[in-house]
Amino acid sequence: MQRVGRALLVSCAPLALVCGYLIHDVSDLLHADGGHGRGLELRITDRDSTGETPLFEGPDPAPDLARIRALGLDDGQHRFDARWTGWLRVPTEGTYGFATLSDDGSRLGLDGSWVVKNGGIHGPRSRGASRTLLAGWYPFELEYTQAGADLALEVTWDPPDLPRQRIDPASFVATAPGPMTLWWIENAREPALAHRGLLTGVGAGAAALAALGLALIVAGSEGGRRSSARILIATSSALSGTPTRRRFTGLALVLVGCVAAWMQNEALRGGFRAEYRSLATSGPGPWLGGNVDAGSLLEGRADPPGLSVPLPLEQRTHGWVFADRDGFYWFSVGGGLQTALSIDGLPLLEHDGAAEHGAVTRERMWLRIGTHRLEYSAVRREGREDRCELRWAPPDEPFRAFAAGDVFPDLPGPAQLESQLRNRDARRVEPRVAALLIGIAALALAGSRLRVRVASAHP
């Protein structure tokens, strides 16, 4: 028994550690800003000031206006220059198109030369250019000038065989990567990212076998057998040693189960309010539905449940989400449907539905603590079977789908908000509580049988 335990421990423990490290590294990449240490460096200077102190200097995940808006520089009165610097990863060899849409001027530099020149004082204007690049990392620089009045800035690229899209924040790093970083990304991180589910299963299985091996080693020794028997007997006696204790334990388990079921139902009262209408050639039809649909966005579908709406159709979904802290909240839309998203009535992003290319549209917005109205629309055309995927990422968290506990169909009052948030937080620990109860019950059962064996062996 000890020999088998040592073999399991020696073979599976290193595998579990390697899988755990890879999973942690990949999970870091799934954060909205592409992971810690990624992104760009941003410096904003006031054009009307002769001082050397910048308005802002620090990291920024992506070259956009989110940080500028958060600093209150979008009021039309400020004149400033912004400069993003870092390194951009080009994944494959080919011809890449780069473009900037800005109000006022902008310039995009790559590898020490200006690729896009869109300078000057002007209204919203888009200019672009193409470059043939090898796979690798290139120095990246973006300059943006604001001379007052309206603001606009959007940076896009066209990778080979892909539609125009915003550059993924995970493609940026603030400092030049070394050879070991390049080797790790290509030979470890990317395969792990592509097979994250399999890697998680292998890691969990290896950890379980390593734990089993350790248990066999302990149980194989004389002292381990005695200690294990004492622990099991003591646990069983504490939980079910007398009829009163058995009844108390049973009632406690039933009570915990009822409370967990009640909290589950309470949390599932959330969701989006979904409406649908037909987009016939004669014009849009009336909106139908208006029901609270916890699955319209959670599962990414755009099919009206229980309604007969012919294609093409439009789904309008809205609800209230709670921001539990100030910060940048990322939102991403993917899939094959033409979609649009707005927060508090302000358009945030649009997605053209190029699912066949795996494109995902991301954008971020600075939100303060409180509830915010989210409106989402999706258009389904005939002959398209693609689905829509809406995800969000609170500050310092990875992207995840909306859960029913995150959303309110109507503006919640203080009591409802407190109850929903309490239930949402409780649902996160329910699996752990259930696992703990199962473990306690298993220990009690094993201890009862061991106590019977000991009693029969020593009458």
C-alpha cells in the first residue's frame, strides 16, 4: 500500500503543480486588461500649461478615451496631448491594416516609423495604411491631440483574413519581452489557453491522485492507521454517537439544504427583461414579450421563448447591473449577431456579427458604485444560426457571463438590492458548504462502521 502511495505521490504531485501554474498563468491572461504587467504606458500633458507635471502618467490597458473621460478631460474645455507607448504582438506573418479615427489629430507608429498620419485640427476623420509584418513584437506608439470641443479616438487593425476590429488589450505589453518570454508564450501559454478545460481536468485529477497517494502512505504505517481510526471514531461519535445527536445532525442538514434552496430561488429572481419584434420588409412590428428572461443573455440566445416571431427579428434586452466599486468595467460582445450595447443611455460598443472569424468587440467604461442601466440589442437574420455572447469584467476580475444574481429586471430599491447582493455572495460558497457536509457525512459513516468493527473485535 505504501509503495503504491509513493508512486502516486511522486508521479502526480509534480503534474498537478505544473498544471496549476499553467492554469494560473492563463487565468491571468483572461482578465479584461490582458493580465498583470500587460497594457501600455500613458502620459497626458496640458497644452496650455508650461509646467513639467503631466495631467496623468501611468499604465493604461488600451489606447482609447476611457482614461481621459475618467479624468474629466472630455468636457470640451481642455486642450491636451496624450501618448501611449509599449509593444504590440503580431501573431502571424502577413499584411496588417492599421487605422485611427480621431477628433482632433492622431498618429500611430510601429517599429520606429509612423504608419498612420492623421494629424491636424479637424473633426472625426479616419485614415489608415497597411504594413507587411513578420510574427513577433514591435514597438508601438500612439499620439493623440485634443484642441478642445468634441473628442473621438478609435484605433483598429485588420489582421490577415480577419475583419477590422479594435486591438485586443492582451496584445500589448508595456516593456519589451525577452527571449524566454517569447518561448513561454508560443510553447506553453498558447497551447494551455487553447486547451484550458482539459488542462483543468488533468490538474484536478492529478491533485486527487496525489492526495490519495499521501493518504495511502499515512494509512500504510502503524501510527497512521491508529491515528486515522481515532479521528474517524471521534468524528462519528461527535456527530452520531447517540440518537439525540443523530436527530440533531439530520435536522441541521435538512435546515442547511432548505436555506440553500431558498437562497438559490431568491438569487434567480434576477435577470434581464427581454422583448422581441419582427423586422419584416413592411417595417418593424410591435414589441412582444417584456418578460423577465434569466437566460436571454446568460446562455447567449436570441430566440423568443414561447413566442412566435418570424425572422428576421430584433431582441431588446435591458436590466440594471450593480457596480460594487469605482473603476473601469469591461464589456465584450461576440458571436454572429449584429449587436449594440449601451450603459446609462450612452452607446458603448457595436458588434458587426463576424462570428465566423471569432471576432470579439471589447470596450470599457468608468462606473461609480451603484446601479447602472444596461441596454442590449441583437438582430437575427434569416439563414444565421450564430449566437450572441455578452460578458463583463469588473475591476481586477476576468471576463465572465452575466449571472442572474448580477442583474435586476427593474430598478431595485435599497432593501431589494441588499437582499440580492447578499444572496449572490452566498451562492459563491454554496458548493464549498455542500462539499464540507458531504465530507462530514462520509467521515461519520466510516467512523460508525469502524466503531462497530472495533466493538465486535473487543467484546
